[in-house]
Amino acid sequence: MIDSLDEEDEEALIELAKVLSSFLDYVGGKQHAASLFQLFEILITSDDYSVRSEGLISFKFILFQISQADYEKELMELISTLMKKDYPHHKISGLNLISTIFPFLNGENKNTLIS
């Protein structure tokens, strides 16, 4: 699915972002939520504001349905990747995710993000 995404088709990406929050059952439940993270990364790093916004809304919806502690490593890797990018909208998406997951992180990862 990822290979066939047309990142120039904003309307299709917006619709994908809207329905992606309901995909947990299709990927095998909460224990397989990480399989959606790569799709969310594409959406939340889009050049188009509407795609990024819908992607973040949908991603946050998923994050509040799962145990974020179970995916802390994957989320920290994603945030690290976003924050290292040169494009401001990548960093904005990373900061947005930080504000969402920060209260649920362990002390070590909180310190990592603060420093």
C-alpha cells in the first residue's frame, strides 16, 4: 500500500488519513498498531497542511487507543527522525507528537526529549 501512494494526490491522502484511525482491527488489533506508523509518517510529513493535519488527528486517535508505553521505542524513533529532518513541517509534526505522548513516557525518554 505504501509503495502505491501518490503523495501528490492530496485529496486521496486526506481521505486515507480520515479512515486510517479505524484500521486497528484490519492490522490485527492494538498489538499490531506499529504497522500503521509508517503510513502515518508519510501523512504527517506531507507538504500539504491539510494532509498533515488530518494525519496528526488520526494518529493521535490511534495513540489514545493503544498503550503508548508498549510502543514507546517506536514513537521515540519516529520523533527522532522527524526532529532531524530539515523541513520545518516535519519538526512541527514531531513537536505535536511530543506534546501528545510526553505524559505517558518513562523518565529516561522524557529527559531525552527535554535535552
